[in-house]
Amino acid sequence: MVSHLPPDTRQEVDLIAGLGPESLLWLSGGAVTAWLVIRSPGLPVPLRVVAVVLILAATALLTWGRYPLGDGGDRITVWVGRAVRYLLSDRTPRRPYLPVTSGTAPTARRPPRARHPLPKEDMHGSPAV
């Protein structure tokens, strides 16, 4: 028995400002990372500012980015997950399993030809010559 979920149950839950749980996680993680980078004393200030701008741009892309653009698109993280799954999958063609019993590969044998007896009469009922 196949049970299908109604389309309204597969929608993302909006918690704050139209963002779902995963989007809020990306946003908070990016904000914390940017804060830690800007407060780090080991890097020069211009380098920290560039790093923070890049981090916030990546955070915005992961939080609000959708592809294809528009309301019907999936989140960028879904597309990245699909790409990673495709790249890590085994894409080699499958070979049929041939058991090896004697240490050498088995040779393919043709089936014997079927021998059909010659007809004793042709289509009209007269004997064949």
C-alpha cells in the first residue's frame, strides 16, 4: 500500500522572518563565525574585514539562496547536497557477475544450431522435389 503525503505537509516551517530551522542555523552559524573572525587579534584589520564580508556573503547565499530562482526553487543547500552525492557516488558501469571456478575466465559458448528437418511437402500439398 502506497501512502502519499499531502503537498502542504512538505513545506518548510517558517519560524522567524520567513526562515525555517535550517536557514536560521546557517544564519546564526555565519553570524557567530563572522563575529569570531572580526574579534580575532592575530590578523590585520583589512584582512579581517575582507574575511567577514566573504563569510557574510556565503551566509546570505546559504540562508536565502534558491535555485532555480523564484518561489518554486529548492534551497542552495539541497543543490549542493545533490551535487556532492552525485560526485561521491560510484558511477562506474556494472559488469555481470561471472563465477570463476578453475582460475581462468569462462569462455562464451554458442548454443548449438537447431536442425530443422526438410519439409516433405510444400505449401500446396505436392511432394517436394
